[in-house]
Amino acid sequence: MQEGAPLLLVRVVPSQKEHAAEDALAHTLSQLRATLESTSNGILVINWQGKVDSMNRVFGKMWALPDDLLNLQDDGRILDFVVAQVRESAQLRERLNAIVDDSETRDLLHHQDGRVFEVSSRAQYLNEQIIGRVFGFQDITERTRVEQALRESRDFLEERVLDRTADLHAANQKLEQEKELQAMLIKKLEEAQNQLLQSERMASIGQLAAGVAHEINNPVGFVNSNLGSLQRYVKDLLHLLETYEQTENALPPAALQQVRQVKQDIDIVFLQSDVTDLLNESMEGLKRVTRIVQDLKNFSHVDESERQLADLEAGLESTLRVVWNELKYKADVIKEFAGIAPIECFPFQLNQVFMNLLINAAHAIEKHGTITLRTGESDSEVWVEVQDSGKGIQPEHLGRIFEPFFTTKPVGEGTGLGLSLAYGIVKKHAGRIDVKSQWGQGSVFRVTLPRTIRTSR
Ligand SMILES: Nc1ncnc2c1ncn2[C@@H]1O[C@H](COP(=O)(O)OP(=O)(O)OP(=O)(O)O)[C@@H](O)[C@H]1O
Ligand SMILES: [Mg+2]
């Protein structure tokens, strides 16, 4: 270029297109700023150099940034100020420093003044390059408080529900227990009522039996004495007949013929022997009637005799020896004695009870079985059990077996007085007899007696 040549000045004037772009940019920026200021969250943007790029007014207010700090525009001190105010300082500092990290984060911050902030952050991109990080701070103190209150009231409610459930459960259990107790009491009451009914029935049957026994006793008495005399008379008459027979041949033939005819007609040989048999049988029958009457009397009012201290197990042993012949082919006898102490009682009468129970047990066994004798005691009582593996008692008979004359045995085999007698004796001792029996399985009779007799009946 030549010296002194005129200089061409070029003025760079933005083209129309560039003007439009600038306008659009300004428009977008103002829109962004307005958006930034309109949100209720605090916004902080940090650029890739770690410096504060921008923040909105809400952010300044949230953290109560002092004016002097804002005016100083010292990024480092602003961030130090913010970090120093939360409990999670180290964590926040780490987030603020992690500019080039592309992950999104969400953390809780607890301000020293009690407020709670939720801070979320995400990377700011330009042309796929990270150029900074945007942090949004939201004050969730109220929400947290409400959530906490909700949680507490839910926990409280749950606790109440648990408590109430436990209360209900306990109440229910108590109710169940009471129900069981009630059922037990009702059962006991029923048993007591049954026993009362039974003993009332037995008492009236006892009176009846005593009356019958008394009525029969008189005629039996004189029939017995008459039969005794009759036996003697017949013996004498037979002796007289024999004497006559020895002189028979001395009779005139016509008379002899007549006597022989009569002897033949009445079958004198048979008559002579039969009349004695008949009398003996009648005496035997009468003895049986006397025994029955005695049993009846015993049932209603067992004969008084001296009460004494007696060993029931020894009594069982001796009774067992007495009835051994009846038992030995029928059953194996097992003894489970507890070694009970002697009690005050009428031992011979109790032996009669044991005998009746033992004989009944043997009768109940059809072929061969077991009879178990057990004893036991408590503070105030002793008991004796006779168990058999026999045929058992039909349920409909259970309520009647203690009645006089109740028997299921064929005529002539049982009078039905054994148990009623036992009942009377045990009653006199102020004790009781309990029966458990299952048809086809066997029976257990338990006699329970007080250690000392209190009754005067
Ligand atoms: N161990 C038993 N097993 C099954 N049934 C029994 C037993 N003990 C008693 N019984 C029933 O009770 C009824 C009455 O018994 P109880 O001893 O009073 O009279 P009995 O044995 O029939 O005649 P008795 O004893 O006068 O000879 C019996 O006929 C029988 O049906
Ligand atoms: Mg009997």
C-alpha cells in the first residue's frame, strides 16, 4: 500500500439479522430472570469455576444473606456463610464443589435455627458440555413438621390399637376362663343336685324297705318256729309209723289188706322220704327270706356296733380271702394299695361293702378278666376302688343300681340287694359311692370315706 494514499474507514454496523438475535436473547434472558424470581424456591447457579453465577432473591432471603456480603459479591464468603448454617456442612460443601458431576441429587439440610431445607441439584449443560450446576432450595419445615406430627399420631394410634387389642384379648381370655368356670360350677351343681335327688330317693326307698322288712319279719318269725315244730312232729310221726309197721303182720288179714291198700294209694315209701325233703327245703327257703329281710333292715338302718380304728387294706385282704373261691377262676386280682392310714369306722360292715363289690365285679366278668383293688387318701378322706374289666353297666341302669331289688341277673341269681346294702353302710359312714362304667368296657366303684364319722344316723 502506498504512503499518503487515502485511508478507507470501515464501520461495522450490525446487520438486521444480528439485531433480531440480540433481541431474542434479551427477551429470553428477561424471561429467565422473571421465572427465577417468581418461584418460591431459592435458586443458586454455580459455574464450572466454582463461582456463583446467579441466585434469586428467595435464596438470599432463605439464608438471610447480609447485605454487606451481597454487596461484596465475594462468592467464596457467600458459600462459606451458607455452608456454616447447616448441620450437614460437609455434605453440602461436597455438593457445591462437585460441579462437573452429571448426576442429579436431592438432600435434606437442617438449619441451625430449626428449619429444614430440601436441596436438589442438577448439572447445567451447553452443547453437551457441563458448564455449571443449578441448586434449588425448598423450605420444607412446615411439611416436615406436619409429616412428623402425622407419623407421631399414626404411631400413637397404632400403639393405642395395639393396647386396645391386647386389652380386648385379655378381656376375652378372662371371659373364656369365666365361662369355663361357670360350666364347671354348673356341672358341679348338677352333680350335687343329682346326688341330692338320689339320696332323697334312697331315703324314701329305705323307709319303704324298713316297713316291708318289719311286716315280713313277724310272719317269717312264726312260720320259722312252726316249721321247726313241724319238723319235730313229722319225725315223731314217722317214728310211730315205723313202729306200727313192725306190728303190721299181727293184724287180721282183712285189716292188713286195708292198711296195705291205703299205703299203696298214698305211696307211703315216697311220702316218707319226700316229707322230710320238703320240710328241709322249706327251712332253707325261709332262711333265704330271713337273709333278705336282714339285708333290707341293714339297708335302711345298718345295725349299730362299736366303731373302731381299722385298717381298710387289711379288711380288703381278709374279704378277698372270703370270696376267693368265687373269684379265682374269673379274674386276676391286682392290688394297688397306697398304704392308707387306719380310719374310724365299722369295719365289719365295710367288709360287707367290699364283698358285695367284689362279687359284683366277678359276676360282671363273663370269661376271664382283671379286678383291680386300689386305695388312696387325701387330707380328710380315704378311698377304696374296685375296678373290673367286665361287661359294664348300661347307661339307663346307672341311676338305679343302688335301689333295693334292682337286678339284671336271672331270677334266683341276684336279689338286687348287694349295692343297696353297700349304699346304706357307706351313707352311715357319711361317705359316698361313685360309679364310672362304660358298657362293654368295665366298671369302677369308688367308696370314699371321711377319716372320722360325723353322722349320727
Ligand atoms: N361291677 C358291675 N358290673 C356290671 N354291672 C354291675 C356291677 N355291679 C353291679 N352291677 C349291676 O347292678 C345291679 C345291682 O347290683 P346289686 O349288687 O345291688 O344286685 P345283684 O348283684 O344283682 O344281686 P345281689 O347282690 O343281691 O346278689 C346288678 O344286677 C348289675 O346289673
Ligand atoms: Mg350284687
